[in-house]
Amino acid sequence: MFVVATAGHVDHGKSTLVRALTGMEPDRWAEERRRGMTIDLGFAWTTLPSGGTVAFVDVPGHERFVPNMLAGVGPVPAALIVVAADEGWMPQSAEHLAALDALGVAYGLLAVTRADLADPGQATARARAEIAATSLGALPAVAVSGLTGAGLPELRSALDRLAARVPAPVVDDPVRLWVDRSFTVRGSGTVVTGTLGGGRLRVGDELEVAGGDEPVRVRGLHSLGEARPEVTAVARVAVNLRGTPRDRLGRGDALLTPGRFHSTDLVDVRLTGDPAADLPATLTLHVGSAAVPVRVRPLGPDTVRLRLVRPLPLLVGDRALLRDPGRHHVTGGVRVLDVAPPPLARRGAAAARAQVLAELNGRPDLAGELRRRRLVRAGTLLRMGVPVHTAPVAGDWLADPAHWQRLGEQVTEEVARYAREYPLEPGMPVDALRQRLALPDRVLVEALVRPPLRIHAGRVGTASVDALPEPVARAVQRVRAEYGDRPFRAPEADRLVDLGLGPREIGAAVRAGALLRLADNVVLLPDALDGAVRVLAGLPQPFTLSAARQALDTTRRVAVPLLELLDRRGATRRLPDDARIVVT
Ligand SMILES: Nc1nc2c(ncn2[C@@H]2O[C@H](COP(=O)(O)OP(=O)(O)OP(=O)(O)O)[C@@H](O)[C@H]2O)c(=O)[nH]1
Ligand SMILES: [Mg+2]
């Protein structure tokens, strides 16, 4: 289906033309028919000579109803610009064209109506000149009369040619259906309508409502007045929703593919067209069928930050427009550059941000996003509209390659520094390392630890036992063989010498997590700590040093530093009378 929105000044014959082409009444309301004026959007469709279908979104031309007009054209990729031969170019001809230009609409057709009342030549020439300067470029023009029907066959053929030029939508895209109308049908519940610009909808689909937290389910679909099991973009569609309260949804809301959009109230954008130097501080942002007041903070020469009064599901690259409702004036177009911009708290942050934005063009750019965000979840980028085609470094985390390499180097440095500061400990706790590197997720630490580093019992050590120099590994094995059944007896100093375990060898074994150093020349096997806690927990609490020594079957030389280490680890607590308890 080809969807086209009308545009043009009040009374120039838009609805008459749609009626003449389709035989349907676009002015749905009695008040519209009584006043002979379109107030809100109208919908009609017909078959073209090629056999294809064209659906019209007919908009009001009166200046008071420009917001309604914008809700209609927002999601529509093509425009039928209507100018009356007898009246020529008028203020809302210009304002509607400015809106189409701001939204970047690139496909259109000019219909010069009421050609039975005046020669269409002058109106055509002026309109074509005005339009040529916009995103629509040079447009084909057809002179018509809605009254006599003159020119309608030519217009139908021109619509066919236009439909053939409009690029095919991406049907795998996630759905973002901007609601332009909602009503209730007795017995069926809530129905919303909109122009489906990409993706497909099926009966039974689960969708999200932007800003809502409960999913909704598609109970039925209609397109062109018929029930359908599935509707593929581009299409006008009516969606019957299950379990949705009637007043929950209205114009400006959006139905979304779950998990694919993130609603944001802060965006950095580029102004398109001729941005005024003195932009008002508050304007209305029109995007899709939504209209939301925004506060404008200028950043660079053509970039601003917008704070929305209510969040919208926006993507990088979205086109939107800013309008000054007080002055009835389209201020300009915007292209969304960033939907999750950093706060500007520090001095100079705004100027630095302006420099970053100067480099952005609104085309989703994975490498650039990674460079700026350094670490980001794949799902977060997807919800910004940035396609992800690189493998995550851990979990669903993506990393800027240079940053990731720096982090890897920092891991080595931090673990070595920790080993120097706490030589008695078998490595740096993973969480301490995570905090030190300010990493948001533990899986990132785990992915950054590479041989010869390894994680053992929640700590990152500089080497594994296997990586110990051969003589040291052998000496550790012998300690294990000799002391395995007396885990709290430490080898005496001369026995350590016999085993070849001098201070350097012990240091290496400790860093590898193969030995636990309690004091100079006092080492135990690393699992002794847990064993000691188990034994001590079996004592009547609190217990004295002497009771602990006996229970552990060891000497003061081991018991004193062992208990002190357990105190530091929080496994035991020393009471004022020097007795201790096991902390459970
Ligand atoms: N003679 C003549 N009259 C026309 C033609 N097209 C529209 N009209 C008349 O012009 C008036 C306005 O037509 P509409 O179709 O309502 O105009 P519109 O552009 O839809 O107006 P809004 O929706 O209010 O912006 C009506 O009285 C129509 O009968 C035409 O081709 N020839
Ligand atoms: Mg009308």
C-alpha cells in the first residue's frame, strides 16, 4: 500500500480531491461537513490504474489545526500538495511545505485544484518554485478540478508513478506505530489507528505502549476496512487491543515492538534548514503523531539539547520538527543525534558536547557510539536505533576496542599493585578490581582477566599454581603432602629452607594463591582459612586464644596471626576482653 498525506492552505480543495479520487468521505465529523472545513485527519483509499492501493491521510488546512495536520503527516513518507489555481500560494501552503521540508519528506506530487475557476499556470509556477527549494525538490504537477473531474486520470497515473518511486519499507524493522486516532467499539474494546511505516503487525502480537509498563495484545487488525491476520508496512492500520482501558491511548502515543525502544526525555539534535539565531527557550516538538513541549538549550551553531515534558520513544536519526505554537510558525526541522546524551554538569561540558555533536550526522554509527560510550550493552544501543553487528566482550556488553585494551592493561597494573600492598592475600578480590576500574558489571572483570592472571575463589591472582616455577610448584606439593592432615601446623623456618622456600619463592606461591602467608616464614595451605573457621565455629562462643590454639592443634606462632587475619576478613570478631566469636 502507498500512503500519502495531503497538504495545503484551507479551502484549496484537498478533501474535495480525495473524495473525487476515492469516492469516500474524508471529513468524518458532522461539524466538518456543516462548516465545509476539515478539522481533524480524514482517511480514504482507492485502487490506482496499476492495481496498487493508495491510502490518503487528508489534513486540515486551517492555521488553527496545524497540530492536527502535523500528527497526520509525521509518519507518512509522501505528500500530495494541493494549491488552488484561483488563490495561488497562501500562508498555510508555505507552513505545510515548511513542515514537510523539516521532516525531510522527499516524495510528492503537486495538484493544482479548482483549475475550472482560473488558469492554473501562475499558481503552478509559483508552487513548483517554492517546493523546488525543499527536501521534495522538483515535483510533477497536475492541474485538476474536483468539480468537473478534469485532470483526475492524469493525477491517478501520477500517483502510480510516485508510488513506484517511494522506497520499499523495511518489513523486518521493529514496529513503532504512532497513534493518530483511538476509539472504542462496543464489544471489541479499544481500537487505535495509525500509519505503519516499517515492520509488520500480526493478530496475537504482544506490543508495548510507549511510557507504559504493561504489554498489550493485538486482538484484531483492520486495513482498508477489512479484517486481516497480518498487516505489513507501509499501511494504514486499525489495531484492536485486548485488555486496554479506553482512555489509556490517544494521539501521540505509540505501539512498539517490545524491548526495541527506549523512551527518552532528553535528546541532542541538529537543527535543519535555517535555524534562527534567537531560538525561543520553549517550543513544541512534533514527531510521529506526537506533540510535546520542549525546553531548548543551544549547544553548537546548529545543535541544541531538548528537554521534553514527557518521554518519547525516539531513535538516532529520527526526523522531527519544532514549532512555535504562539507564532504559528514552523521553526525548523531537527534530526536526532543522540537519545541518551551525557549530563552537562561540569564547566565547559556544553562546549565539549557541541564539538562532539558537530561530528555527528544522525546516521547510526556503531563504532562512534562505542568510542563515545566506551562500554555499553548491545540492547541499549539497539533501543537507540543503532544496529549492532559486533560480538560482545562479555555478556551483552560491547566495548570500544581501544578502551578494552586499556582496561586489560589496567587490570594487570591494579592486580600487581594490590599484590604489593597486600602481599599476604592470595590476589585482588574481583569486586575490588571492578570498583577500581569503575566497571558496571562483574562479567566485564571476568572477561578482562587473562592468563597468566586467573580468578580463583573470588580473587584475581598473578599466576596459577601450574604457572609457578617448577621448583616452587614442587615445594608447594610437598608442603601439601606433609601438612595436608595437619592444616594448621606451619612448617618451621628451617623446614622451609630445606624445601627451597625462601622469601621470593614464598612470595610467588602466595601471589599464585598456592600458599597463605600469615607472617614472615609462617605459611599455611590456602584452604586452611575456611577450615579454621569451621573448627572455631564448633567451639563454645566466645573462645580464647588458648582454646582456639588447642582446637586447631597448633602453636601460638600460627594461632596469633591466623586469628588476626580472620579478624581482618570479618570471619571472627575480637571482643574487649580479647576473647573472640565467629561471625555468622
Ligand atoms: N469549482 C471548484 N470548486 C472546488 C474545487 N475543489 C474544491 N472546491 C470547493 O472549494 C471549497 C473547499 O474545498 P475543500 O475540499 O473542503 O477544501 P480543503 O482544502 O479540504 O479545505 P480544509 O480541509 O478546510 O483545509 C468547497 O466549497 C469545494 O466545493 C474545484 O476543483 N473546483
Ligand atoms: Mg479538507
